[in-house]
Amino acid sequence: MSLILRVSLLCVALLFAGCYLPTDFEAQLQIDKRGNYIFRYDGKLTHLGLLRQLARKEITHQEGVEKVALIRRDLARDKAFGFGATIQERMANIEHIRDATFKVKYKRSSNIDKGRSYNFIRFNSRMLGISRIPNKGKGREGFLIKVFGDKPNTELIETLEKANLMANGRLRIQTDARVLRHNADKQYSSGKLRVYVWNIKSLKRAAPHLSFALQQ
């Protein structure tokens, strides 16, 4: 049974889905104790809205082609996608694989103080977030940095996994900060850095999280 047919039997839940589902990915976050970070993503993104439309045959083949171009352009508006100077150059590096799935590479570097929060891919389809929050109480002041993952609701997870849309990814966080909490699958030292690893084989697993006190 094709992916489109499997999803067509279960697509009602997709009406409430976020835009993109990350799959088959390698993601890496380097973040230091002062909040400087570099985030890289190499993997696939499936646009659930387009997947639903294809499954329900709501659009023609030509409309699907046009939708694919619009999605590639939408992603390419973010300069972190595709590594090109212009939208057209970045679009050329966002590959449409099949149906509603795209192969992408992404890299962003900044400091969390500049925006106080960061979301990949976007807030409504977040795979990874970074936030800076006050760290007060019990005599402590300053800020905490929280790195956290997100996941769909239970109904949508069951729908996606029945359609064989699995996460199948790995997230690594490298930091020189003194980590206060985390739920990594494993950790190890690499020079002066500590590396935390999450092997994400199922959307049902607990979302990754890690926190540390920001040093100015």
C-alpha cells in the first residue's frame, strides 16, 4: 500500500497538524555557557498540509507541482536553508524527493540574548527550541537556558506512525556549560565540551530537554 493511500485512510488528524515533520535527520546544536549557538540540520521535512491534500486528492497534479514550488520558496526565505545568497539559489538546494517530502540542509548561528528564544523549524512546527528565562528563587539570580524538543499530540503520532512516517533521527548537543538537567540517551566528553545524544526512533518518546545557567 502506498504512503499516500495509507495516509488517506487516516488523514483526518492531519487537519490539525503543524506544517513540517522532520524525519531521517542528523541535527547538531553547539551552544556555549554564554548563549552563543550554532544549529545544523541535515535531513528530510514532510509538509503535512500538502500530504493531506495529496492523500485526499484535493488538488490536481499541476496544483501539486505549484504547491511544491511554493513550499520550496517559503523555506528558502529563511537564509539558514540552502546556503545561497538569494532565494533562487537557496531553492535550488532544497530538493523535492517525493509527494510532500523535501531534503534540506540548514545552519543558523546567533546568541540567545539577541532574540531570547529560537525555534526550528517554526513555532507551529517546532522540532527544537531554545529559550532564555529568569533563574530566580532560592537566592539565585540570572537566566536559565532551556533547550527543548517538541512532538505532535498522541492522535497525530499514531496516525503518522501507521503511515510509516517515523522520526528516525539523532540530535547531539555540545556545550561547555554546566548542565543542570537533561534526558539524553547518552553523554560523553570531547575535549573541553560535553556531548549529549538523543537517538529519536519514535515520535512517542519523551521530547529532548537540557538546561543550564547562562554565564555573562
